[in-house]
Amino acid sequence: MENVSFNEIPVDIRTPGQYIEVDNSKAVQGLPNQERKILVIGNRLSTGTVAQQIPTRILNGDQAEDAFGRGSVIAGMLKALKVANKYTDVWAVALDDNDAGVAAGGTVTFAGSPTAAGTLNMYIAGQLVQTAVATTDAAGDIATNLVAAITAQTDLPVTAAVNGATPEQVDITARNKGEHGNDIDIRLNYYQGQKTPAGITATIVAMSGGTGNPDIADAISAIGDDQYYTIICPWSDSATLTAIEAELSDRWGPMAQKTGHFFTGLSGTHASLTTWGSNRNSVHSTAIGVYDSPVPPWIWAAVFGSIVEYHGAIDPARPFQTLNMPGLLPPPEESRFTREERNLLLKDGISTFTVDQGGNVYIERVITTYQQNAFGIEDISYLDLNTKWTVDYIRYAIRARIALRFPRYKLADDGTRFAAGQAVVTPSLIRAELLALFRELEAVALVEDFDQFKADLLVVRSNSDPNRVNAVIPPDIVNQFRVFAAAIQFRL
């Protein structure tokens, strides 16, 4: 037996020579990089070239439209995502519509006669559809022209047709079946200065009647054991959330350690948003709530989730507030939630945003839907997504450090007098490595209070398994600077 533990050189070789093995166990210095990917799940169309349940890497919006059908829900999400985040590795799993589903529908009915020529500015799912209006046009002509304009914009999530019985009416139908189609917004004149040509009116019946989202279990089955750190989906029904939260809870556990987080978007009144949030309670899901935006909530989710993922990968502990979400049209000023309303949303598991005077949309606070512990007591331990992601990175760094520093090592008690070249580890050596790792995490501002960590860190051999070391690792993770409060006590 040699004093040095070799991995490949035998101890009994007799042929002369210089035998030098290369060992990379101590080559990696510093903190590890964590591989992170985005997964987008959504409805495809039959015109897409990629079948359902096939994980596909997406490089740009044009590829997404070709893969899943131009105008499909998932293609629209990926196109918006790639504008907001060009660099994160993005994958998609598309599903066919539920056979039992129903597509949402709405109508636009015109009346009157134009007294002046002008331009009709119709917004469908946040996209502008314009048609010219002449003084000679009848209401039926305007309806026909609008159908032609909608049909020409093949990336819209709807189709349109003139109603057979009422030629002044345009019937609008979601391309994909499902509940999400009810959130497709139809409106006139979003921007200041846009107006409907004089003499005509347009009566809009909002999209409704969409039912039956696809089963997200099919997407979960498609990804198998592959890890996706951020998962973005257009569906926010209870069945979808319950299934994905259970799956992500299993993946978060110590036996899998394949962390993922689910993002979705919600459209509704303040009351409906708080009701939705009060019925959810998961560390692994986040929803951004919006009311009266022209842009569908699944596009909000795609932009929101991709921005959070991009910056969270850079630094999981740094707050996301004030990050811009490009491409989103905010609600009109009168429909935006007040500070008091947003504060209540944040108490009911709904993430919030703000809008500046130029109409730019910014993240205000990113929270999970977790609100209570198992005993029904209010619990803020996982309120902020930063907490979950910081803890997960620390866990990943510990796993990487132990795996890299002590591969194929023997285990002995502290005080054992083995040669310095032996591949042997003791609890005190592991403890020293964890203390050194803490200092590296402290240097990048992920943890604080080294003295507390050192005092509470416990590393011991197992009483029941001589090949096992047990540890209690108690890092004090850094928090986020969100609120500054002061009292100005002036003097005269």
C-alpha cells in the first residue's frame, strides 16, 4: 500500500517508465455556474411542423411560428419572450388542443354611416389591426374590410368571418381551444389621438365561452427527468396548477434536486385576482396579475418569466424591482391598480408591476404563491422568489464542492493519523471546506454573518452508517433592500 492514493497507476507495475496521471478534482476554483433553461408550454396548431410533446430548442420567433403554427398561443409566447430575453437557453413543449375543448368567441358589430373618412384602429390581443374607412362605406363594408385585415395578420391568435345572418357583424374566434381564449382582448383606439371615424359605432362583445385546456401532465411526461429552471405556461386553472406544483415539489426535494419554477399570467379585476391567489399556496409557482391590458396574460407571463430568469441567473439574491418588461402594453391609467391595491395583491400571492408616465412596464415585486405553512399560519419564509433561488444556488454550490473535492475518498474519524497523500476525508475536513465555501458565497453577497454560520455548523459521522456524514448547514442568506422608511424632523 502506497502513502499516496492514485486513481489509475497500479501499485505493482514493474516495467520502467514515468507514469503520471492527471487529476482534476481540485482544478475548479470558485463558485460553480448553474445550468438554467426556460421551458415554455402551450397550445400548438396543426400547421406547425413539430408534433406535440416534443421538447424543441427555440432560437427565435420565426422558428417558433414554423414549429408550432403561426398564430398559435405558444408561438406568440415564444416570439414575445425572445424579444425580452435573447440569451437564455429556451425550449418548448407544445400540446394539441383538448379534443373536448371549445374555442372562445367574440363579436364586433358596426352601425351608422361615416361622415368623414378615417382609419379604424382595432386592437386584438394587443396587436393593431387597421382598416381604411371611406364616406361611401356601409356598415357591412367596414365589417368585410376588418375581416380581410384580420385574416391578413396571420400571427393573430384569432380568425374572423362576417356573420352570415348579420353582414354588419364580425365573428371572431380564437385559433386555439381553451379557457385562455377568454382573455383575448378586443378594443378600439388604445393610444391617445386614435379615434373612430365620425358617424359609425362599433359594439364589441368580449371573448368568452372558451373551455378545456390541454392536460399539462402530457407536457410533464414529455420532459422526463430533464431540468428546466423556469417554466412558463398560459394556463392558470386549478387542475394545471395543482399538477405542476406537485411535480415541482417532488423535483425540489433532496432525492431529485432538479429545481423548477412555474410562471403564469392572470387577467381580471382586483377581486378576482385576490380570490385566485388566496386559493393557491406553493413555493413553486408565481403569477403576475393584470387588469384591462390589451395584451393577453400569457404574453405577460412569457415576458415576465423570461426577464426574471435572465436576471435571477446572474444573481438570485438581487431584487427584480424596476426591471423593464419590453413589448407589453399597460392598462389605461384609470385601470391600473393603486399602491394600496397592489399591496393587497402581494398579500394574496400575486406579483405586481408599475408603469411610468411613458407607458413602460416595470416589475415591482416577484413573489411565490406560498402564504401559509402546513398549520395554516402565515409564513413569509418563501414569500420572495429570491429566497427560493438563493437557497437553491447555495445547495447546488455545496453539492458541487463536495463532489469535486472528495471523489472516491475514504472516510475516517477526526484524529486518524493517515498520510497526507491519502484520499481520506474526515468530518473536520468537510467542515473546513464548508466554511471556505461560505466565505466565497459571502464575497458575492449571497450570505452573511460568518460567525453565526461557524458556530451553528454541524458535521458528524452517522451513528447508523459508517460510510455516511451528516451535516446541518445554517447559512443566513442576504435579503433584498425593498423599503426605506424615515421620519424627517425638521427645525426652524
